[in-house]
Amino acid sequence: MTVTDVKALAEALTNAVGPENVMHETAGYSIDGAVPSIVVLPKSIESLSSAMAAASEFGAATAPWGGGTRMALGNTIQRLDVVADLSGLDRVVQHTPGDLTVTVEAGVTLARLQETLREHSQFLGLDPPLPQRATVGGTLATAVSGPAKWQYMSPRDVVIGMKVVSADGTVTKSGGQVVKNVSGYDMSRLHVGGLGTLGIIVEVSFKLTPTPRREATLLASYPSTTDCLKASLEIFGSQVVPLGMATLDSAANERAGVASVDDARLLAVRLAGRPMTLDRQLRDSTAICRDAGAAAVERLDDDAAASLWRRVSDFGWDERTAPTIGCRASLVPSALPEVVADLEQIGTSLGLTPAIVCHPAHGTVLAHWFAQDGSVGTGGLTAMLSAAGDSVRGAAGHMVIDRCPAEVKAGLDVFGDAGDSLPIMKSLKEQYDPGNLLNPGRYAGRI
Amino acid sequence: MNKRRLIKGLERIVGRGAVLHHPDDLLVFEYDGSVDRAAPTAVVFPTSTHEVSDVVALAHREGIPVVPRGAGTGLSGGSIAVEGGIEIALTRMRRILKIDAANRIAIVEPGLVNLDLSQATARFGLFFAPDPSSQRACTIGGNVAENAGGPHCLRYGVTTNHVIGLEVVLEDGSVVSLGDRFLGWPGYDLVGAFVGSEGTMGVVTRVVARLLPVPQAVRTLLAVFPTVDQASSAVSRVIGSGMVPTALEMMDSLAIKAADASVHAGYPKEAGAVLLVEVDGLTEAVEEEAAEVQQVCERHQPIEIRTATDPLEREKLWAARKGVLGALGHLAPNYSMGDGTVPRTRLPEVMARVGEISKEFGLPIANVLHAGDGNLHPAVLFDERNPDETRRAYEAGGEILKLCVEVGGALTGEHGIGLEKQEYMPLMFSADDLEAMAGLKVAFGTGDLLNPGKIFPTGKSLPGASQSAAVGRAGAGAYI
Ligand SMILES: Cc1cc2nc3c(=O)[nH]c(=O)nc-3n(C[C@H](O)[C@H](O)[C@H](O)COP(=O)(O)OP(=O)(O)OC[C@H]3O[C@@H](n4cnc5c(N)ncnc54)[C@H](O)[C@@H]3O)c2cc1C
């Protein structure tokens, strides 16, 4: 049920955060077509806490909003009254370079954070799309990073402490600012990937990594997808530990504008280390790429490499490359060649063009399908998605739909089947948001 | 249910040979590596998930508390029986179900000994990174429950970074699988939430562990400094100058003295602190990083630096560090060991404060540290037969914990809260924080039967801890 007394709600929220921090012009904050009645832009954790306390009194459904880059993710929201825009929570609370740790508020963008860290030759091992806009909170809530993952770690592995505001405004914390800590349960794990359904992430402590002394990227092109993936899996199986690795099929390459090679499948390997170490990794990786049948292997440095990775990471998320359908499949890495071969065929008979990017070491497939505007109807897209899902499940994998038209979304659970752990997930929601106020219905199992 | 019927019921599930209930047989199951002890009514040794589930379900029906138990090397009382309940020992579930080298994972039963996993995967050139010093004895299930670390987790991370799937039996006996053989299971990260729950959210019956490639080369460097301050500064400097060695360990002069007496490492007499640094990886990386570490150490006026690459020589450099615990017995009949963590840049100041606390309470404190991650293991030495000394030892330990929290650190870096530090939790967490944590346990279906009365404060007075009796069970080669 949506809040009926919008005026009273607006008044209460205005009292909580101050008139300068509420917006009644809310069209820019639509989630799959649902538009909130009011947007609050708190400038402090306390102010957000008061806003949530007030909103929950009204039973108002609230969606936290970071940079708005990933609002396409999630099931159709059941109700929406308030959007809490967190871009005002933008302080770097504490950065102690010597500790290799940083504490920031959730609204800090990844670009700004990395810039602050770069001055001290450090970085955070997270590389989400659109870092100029993507915030720390949104990146963690969706738990989706880009191809760069230090030592194969994922978003959950870089968080050492977290502060959260609950649906009723209570502020709680877990973990701390030290890299090793087992004091109490690790509550942050619930919120990383929790899509803001159990609480709003407001402050995060991360462990950092020293910037490698040198860096270089290898770009290998292949006539066949199979060989390209095979090369990437061999690098995964070797002693080389890339800072990032991705493959792109020819359609993805063309749309992302990564390399001007026609009809080529690309493997990009980002390597780093001190001079001798980097050379060694370049040598080993080049040999692996060539043995797997690369038509060409090229080395990119500095800006050329940076721009390549930016394009790979942003692909499918910026307006220019946003697909009609975007899916993320997770598998054991060895199953990639078979599944990718399958996905490349799906949808083509309907006139959809697939474009596939993989992060092979993580067993991640990012499959995008592009349609001419409106050329494929809801029925066709739904059938295509179910074929893709079957293929992924056939390889014992999982598929999450990152993006699809609202009409298609209405008929399915974009997260797929959470299996026998769904009852625990539902009781988590019951524990932390009994009123079902945070992003209601958007999560797995329509939590 | 009376005891006889309970035993009968358990025997029907697991077989007669798999239930211990005579007081004599139960003795070794009364304690773990901590000070507390309590007798269980019975210890059961299931051999399958199915049996675990049936045992837990029986206990649930009868309202009997259950405590999961691995090797009993825990240092915070996690596997100690409660309220005359039963212990479920997982030590007979120790099979490696699958090694999938291509995908770098292994699927194992919880009773598997930590080191056995790495030994089994060595022929594929892979290893399981978490390496608690008790790794010859402790189980993977215990590691998951405690989110165990180890000397090499500075570079590689702790257990939670290496476990991606679990099968667990909840308090009512139901079996659920969490996560998968890869990351990306839809919905909340229940595996991440479970790891480190100290046996309060379910009995682990299966683990999907990530494996890493065995490094091509390893080099160990030992630097002897005149003072703890210089060694601590060197630690900050190594981290601050952009290096993350695999291990970065420290001992202070008292620890050195104790160890030297038993392993004869031959350190210079004026040694005030010893740093042990290990780097591993590609041959080239090891060479380059070791050279830099050495340069940094040299800037802090060491008395001497030794390095080694071959396994035997490296083992010699580690010998004193690994021998400290056993050697403390030469200095005093008992010790009480802490496990706090502090931000690494605060180490010099914190170590100085620990020295002052030692003076204030009139008791020697020997320090071993996983210095690279700011994890202290101060051992307050005392004699249990002297009640006043015992009281002061516990108070000194408490002071150090408070100090850790004050400088932005944590109560425990790797040993867990359990029974030992539960009363200190309010130092770090507010009532709201603790309530939120308690909600997690409820969501997993835990009421008051699965390892109850641990982790959360009960309001009792602050307890103390002495682990001197414990180390034996971790077996030869264990250290802290
Ligand atoms: C000499 C020595 C050195 C040590 N060094 C380190 C170190 O370097 N790093 C470190 O982190 N720890 C260290 N420890 C502590 C201890 O070894 C670890 O906590 C270890 O993970 C405990 O494993 P265990 O099998 O002995 O578990 P136990 O002691 O038997 O149990 C520990 C906890 O785990 C629970 N548990 C056990 N099995 C299961 C299961 N299958 N399912 C659910 N819960 C379960 C128990 O209920 C209990 O709460 C050391 C201990 C000693 C004695």
C-alpha cells in the first residue's frame, strides 16, 4: 500500500532533513516507471536516520539511491514513496595511508575515492562501470564490480567495516578499521549484494592495495571464441595473477570500441608488478596467448590501456551501449566455452544481436542482447531469456538479469531461483525490515 | 529425556561405537584451547550429513543444547559444552569429496584437518591459503566457524576469503546449502554471513574451498632490531611503502629469550625485537620484493639480517617464532594470551603501552605479533597458584583489550569471541549493534539450543583467560 497522506509525509521528512534537502520534483528518480512522491538528500548519517525514522512511521516504501547507474537491476518494485539520494553523504572520513585502509561515506563516487587514494599510490580493488557516477554504497549494494579484481577478490572481500541505517532509522555498525577482525558476526556481508533491502549502507571501511609499480595490458585477438576463452582459462590456470582479465566477442568489441580489428574475439589481460615481475608475466601470458592461436598479441600501456579497461567495464552501462537485455551468468570457469557458444546463438533468429563479455577467472559471463527499438515484443524477449537461463542452468550455473524492459521484468524473477536458502533470506528480511519498507519486492524471491 | 534414553536415541542414529558418554571418556572433550571447561552429557561422532541432521533434530525435539566441535584447538571456548548438552564431533567426517583443479576448488567434509587439504592438493600445484598455526590439528569446519587466519593471511586473506559454498545443518535439523562452487549465487551472501559465526548458526557438514597456486618461490628474511620501537617502525614502513608481504611477524625480547632457550636460534644478546618477513610468488617477484624489504629494514638500524630460500633454512628462521608458545612454560607456570588487533601505524605506540601495562600490573608480558596485520598476541605471564597474580594477569589482559579498542582496533583478530571475550563486546559495539547481530542468528533459525550463551555479553563480570594447558592438543609443530 502506498502512503496516502503524501502531504503529511513530506512535512515529516522536511522536518527531519531540512527543507533544503527535500525535492518534490521526482521524475528523475523513476525505478522501472515507478516514481516516488518525494526525494530526500540527507547530508549526514544522523539526518538520514531521522528521515528513515519519520518515513517508517508512515509505512513509506523507500529506495536508497547512489549514483543511479544500476537502478535497472532488481525485480519490479512493489511500492515507492521515498527515494533517499545518498550523494550528499560524500565525506572521506579517514584515510590512513600507512594502514592501507580508508573509511568513506556511501555517497562518495568510486572515481573520487580512487583519485584520493592514487595520490598515496594506493587503490581500492573495485572497478565498477561509470565510476564518475557510481557510488561506494551502490557498488556494494549491487556487489558488481568490473574486470579488475586484485588476487581474484570480489567486492565482499575488500570491506572491513560498515555502518548501516535500518528501515526504522537505527544506526548500527559491524567490523572496524582493522584488516583482521573476528569480533562478532560479519554483518557487512548481508549488505554487500543486498540491494539495500536490509538496510542502507552509509559508511564503509575498506582494505586497500598498493598501486603496482608498473602496469601493462596485453590484447590478443582470435578468430574463434573457443580459442579466446581457452587462452584466458590457461592464464587462470598458470602462475600469472592478472589484475584483471576479460574477453569480448566481435559484437562487444565493435560496440564498446575497444580495438579496431574486424571480426575478432579479444582477450585483454591486465598485468602488474615490479619491472622484472611484470616482464615475466608479459612473457608467460604472451606465450599462452600465442599457443592458443592468437592472430595478434599487442601490448598497451598507460592511457591506451586505461581507456581500454574503462570501455570494457562501462560496456552495457553507459547510454551509448545499454542493451535491450543484459544478463550476468556465474559458472565454474571451465564451463564458459560451452555456455558462451550457446548464448551466442540465442536470440539471433528473433533479430537480436548478442554481445558477450566474460571475466573468465571468476566464471562471469556478461551477455547483452541488442534489438532495434521495439522490434522484438515482450513474448519474444521472455522466450529468449528463458532459453538463455536454461543454457546457463544446464551448465549448473546461475543467471541474473541485470537489465530488461519493464514489461518483461513484470513477468519474472530477475534473480532466478535462490534455492533452498530462500527461507533464510526471507527471515533475514523479516528480522531487519519487518515492515517491508526498503526496496520492497525488488530482491531475489521478490523480497 | 533421561540420559539413558538420550544415549540410546543417539546410538540408534550413529551406531554404538560413535557415542561417548562415560565420564572418563568425556574428559578430553571438556575443554578446548581456552581456560573454560565443562562436561558434555555425551559426544557423538556422526559420519554423514544425514546423521548430523538426525542428531541435531533429536536434540531439538528434546530441547537439548548442541555444540559442534572440530579438533578442539579453539582459543575462545567455542566448542565447550553448555548446560550438559551434547557435543557433535565432526572429526570422522574428514573426506575430500572432490578436487577440481581446473576451477581451483575443493569440496571437503568439515572434519578434514586443515593441512591435509593443502597436502592433498599439492600434486595439482594448489593449496588452501588459510594456515592457522594449529593447522596440523585444526579442522576446516573449525576454521569456517572461527574465520581463522594464520601467519600468511596478510597477503592471502582469511578463511572467509577462501570459502564460497557450505552445506549446513540448522538448529532444527534441516539441511541447507549456501553459495555454490563459484561466487554469484542469487540473493544474500549467506556464506559470508555464516563464516565466523562460531558454531552458533549451524553445523557445517560440507565446505567448498577456493585453492590458490602454490607459489613458485619463497624467501624468508629475519631482521633483529635493538628495540621493539624500531621493529614496529620497520613494519609500518614496509606496509607504507607499498608492499604486502605474505607474512610479517614479530617477537619482542621476552618472547625471544623464551624461544632462544629452547630452540637455540643464537640471536644477539642485545636483541630487542625480531621481525620475520616472508615473500612468495613468481621467482622474479620474490627477488624484487625481498630486496625492497631488506632495504626498508636496513633503514631502521637492525643488528643483523638473515635470509633463506631453501625450505630447511627457512624452517630454521621460523623455528624460534614457532617455538615461542611451548617455550613460555620455561618463564612462568601460566600465561594469558590476547588476540587484539590495532591499526598497523599505531603499533609502536601500542607496544609501548603494553610495556607500561606490564609494569603497572607487575607481570612480565611476552609479545608475539602477526605484525603485518596489526594482530597482537601478548602473553601475560603468571602463576595460577597465586590468586593475586592471577587476578592481576586477567586485569592486565583486559587493559590491553581496552587499549586495542581505544586506538581503533578490535577485540579479536582471529581467535573469536566465544566465552572468553563476550563480556568485552560492549567496548566495541552498542546495544543496537549487538541486537542486529543477534537477529542474524535468529534468521538462521537458532533459538537457545545451538551453542547458546556465547559471543553475546551476559552481563557477568569480566573474565580472564589462560591458555597454557591448551596448546598440547594442536600437536607437534603448532605455534601461535
Ligand atoms: C597452538 C594454537 C595455534 C593457533 N593458531 C591460530 C592461528 O594462527 N590463527 C587462527 O585463526 N587460529 C589459531 N588457533 C585457534 C584455532 O586453532 C582455530 O580457531 C581453529 O579454526 C579451530 O579449529 P578446531 O577444528 O580446533 O575447532 P574447535 O576448537 O573444535 O571449534 C571452534 C569453534 O568452531 C565450532 N565448530 C567446529 N566445527 C564446526 C562445524 N563443523 N560446524 C560448525 N561449527 C563448528 C565450534 O563450535 C567452536 O565454536 C590456534 C590454536 C592453537 C591451540
